[in-house]
Amino acid sequence: MSSTGKILPEEIPTLKNRVLELQSKVDWYEEQFRLLQHKRFGTSSEKEAHPDFFNEAETFAEEAPEVRETITYERKKPGRKPLPKDLPRKVVRHELSEAEQVCDCGHHLHEIGEETSEQLEIVPAQVYVVEHVQVKYACRACEEGVKTAPKPAQPIPRSFASPSLLAYIIVSKFLDSLPLYRQEAIFKRYKITLSRASMSNWVLKSAELLKPFYNRLLYYLIRQKIIQADETTMRVIHDGRENCPKSYMWLYQSGGYHSKCPIVLYEYQPTRAGQHAKTFLTGFSGYLQTDGFPGYHIFENENSEVTLLGCMAHARRKFHDALKALPKNSQKKPGMVQMAISKIAKLYAIEKQIKPLNAEQRYLIRQEKKSKPLLDDFKKWCDDKVTKTTKDSKLGVAIRYVINQWKYLTVYLEEGNLQIDNNMAERRIKPFVIGRKNWVMNQNPRGAEASAILYSIVQTAKANNLEPFAFLTHILTELPKLGRHYDDEALEQLLPWNLTEKIQPLNKVE
């Protein structure tokens, strides 16, 4: 009888199976414990945690002969980067007085050169009031002939919010993740009373004004040949459902290596049903790159013109989870997990090498010389190892993920402009995730939809290398001039790729 009071079976084979079953459970719990420890205390980056698997992919080769490789590189010299040359400059000369221009020997000193050093000065945001004075004219011959000079159409009529103020609030919230209550406090330091309720109302009205612009961007997005998609959770308090369940922010953006019209669009939906993606991308035909979420499989039917493309980074991440779940003394020793990571690292090394090439060159190198043979070898390895791992172990989960997703993971070989992973879309979803941590939830669907529109405008500006504040100020100034009734063609002049000469470029932050 066991310590729990249960009677153990007498048959030895049954006991062995029971021991193996219990050992499997113990291994699983130990993996979970080590993963939790790593999440709490370890590094979050895959490359930071295990750089040797990316820089020296041959370290754990099982059957390959020893290869000696000499790697040379140029070490970057430490030091401060020079200040940008295009910044305005104020030159301050420091000269000795006439009395000081005398040498100790009594002779007069003469100028032989200069020493120059730089400091960065900053002027806080300048806030001022623009008074619109509309001059009135009257006719001396009759009493009814009165005319008033019109003022420019405003984004929000009868409001003191200028295009630049609206752009400032939107960029602060949807790019810099600064909640409205913090902006309210900042304005108060400038002796300006701007309630968060007023700013919230302006944000909603700005989104309504920009909705046709958003729809025009969607028109161009679904006509591209490669789109990447991702989704993340959000909370909407008053969405008509009980207990405030999870809602979702979906992301769709231009995919591939090069796009003439880079577009990033967000869409709020109450659920994660794949039908939302299918409805949003109505009319799209081409490659749709996603993670392994099954909801996107709704695109797979007999009449579908959409080809699903997988994400190798998700496969790599699962093997890294398996590595983190190993005991520390086993993580840097040769093993199955390390071998899998090494094989994936070789694929990424090729992608880094061929990135500067054109689409045709990338296609040929992948197919004939490098990527395809490595992928075939990786698939063979997974098929061989799957029977040697338990289904619930982290390694077993990773291997089975690769096998189940294989037809999607290898699609990138078909076209030289496709990418090996969906990381670019994940980077675009991060700004929303960071903002979500600051304001936690939206009050209602209208606010969530407004957030989707404004995130889209800001991120599309960045994707086109335009400074978001300057871009938003421009379109919020020009859109009202189009009037209430205008067709889509009127928006063409405001599309970001048509404004590269009018809007200052973005100084990218690394």
C-alpha cells in the first residue's frame, strides 16, 4: 500500500508504466518551475540569453566534421556620438579680454586657432494662442451688403483645439504611451487647464475625422501581395457583454522586404474569431503571414486566393522555452534542444546574408544552395526525434509545433520577397501593448475603435519614415479643407508616400 493509502498493482510491467507516468509528471512540473524562475529572474531576449547559438551555429553539430572558421570583425570604438549636423546651432565665442591677451613675458598674444565643444540645449514646449481676426466688410450703398473674411476650416469646429494641439495629444498618447491624465498634469504646469474629458472628446472626434483616411489606407493595403497579421488582448468595459471579457486589437501591415506603400492598420474586435480577419481583408489575394493561431485557417478553402505563411521565430521561441526549462548545468551542453536551436540559427544566418539582395537572388539562394537543404534536414531531424520525446514536455511541444506547422513554415521559399518570420508585425503590436499597460482598458467600443484608427495613423507615418507629429498636424490641417463631401481621390495628396518631400523625415530611435 502506498503512502496515500492507495493499493499498488502487483504486476511489474504495470508498476513500471506507473513509475514512468509519474516520472513524466515530475519532469513536467520541474520544467514549469524552471520556466517560472527564468521569467522572474532571467533575460527576456533569446539572443542575450544564449548568444552562442546564434553567433556559432556549428557548436552543437552532431555529425558534421570539424570545421575551423576564422571570423574577423571591426570593433566599434566606444565614445559619444556626435550631435546631428542638421540641428540649429547657436555659436558662443569665448575670448580673452584685452588685458588678458598679454604673455607672462610681457609681449602681446595673437590668435592661433580655436577649440570647439558642443552642448545640447533644450527649450520646453512653446505654447501660444492664435487669435483669428475675421475682418467684416459692408457696402455703403445698401444695408445688406456685408461680408466677413473666412477663417480656415478647423478639424473640430467651435473648439480652441488647433491641428498642432490635437497632433501633440494624439502622438503623446498613441506613440509615447502618455495617458491623458498625465498630459493634463503637464499642461497644468504651463498654467493651462485642459481636462482629460475635453482631450478624450477631441481624440474621439479626431478619429472620426480621420476614418475616411484610414479606409483609404485599407484600400491600398488589401491590394498588396504580402500582408502580415497579429493580434493581442485588450479590455473594453462597456461592450455589451457581461463580466468584461477579453477583447482583441488586430494588426495588419505591409509584409515582405520592400513595399512602395508601407501601411500599418489596427482594428478593434470583441473576439479572436478568424472571421474578423477574413472580413477585414475582403478582396485580398496573396500571402498572409501569421503565427500559428488556428483562427487564420479560415482563409484555407477551395476558392481562397490567400496563401498562409508561417513564422519561424515562433518555432525558435518554443525551443528556447525548452532550453530554459532544462537544469542550468545542462543548458550549455550538447543535446537535442541545442541542436534544434543551432539548425534554426543557420536558417537565420542565411537570411541575414541575403537581406541586401533583390527578390530573385534571395529566391535562388534559398531554393538551390542553402535554405531548402537545411529545412529538409531540420524536418528529417524533427520526424526522427518526435518519438523520443514526451508529448507534454517543452521539447516535445516544440518539435510537434514544427511538424504541424511545417507546410506554413516553408512557404517563404516560394517568393524572394517573403520573410522567414512575422517579427515585423510583432514589433508593430508592441506599441499598443506598452500603451495598454499605462491605461489598462478602454471604456467602450467607440474608444477602442478610435484607438485603432489613431494607432494606425501614427504607425503608418513611422513606416513611411515621416515624423508623426508633423504628419498628423499636416493632415489635420488639410482634411477639413476638403469639406464635408469629398471622394477618395481627394485623399491621394495626403497619403504618406506622397508627402515625403513636404513632411520632415523621422529620426529613427534605435
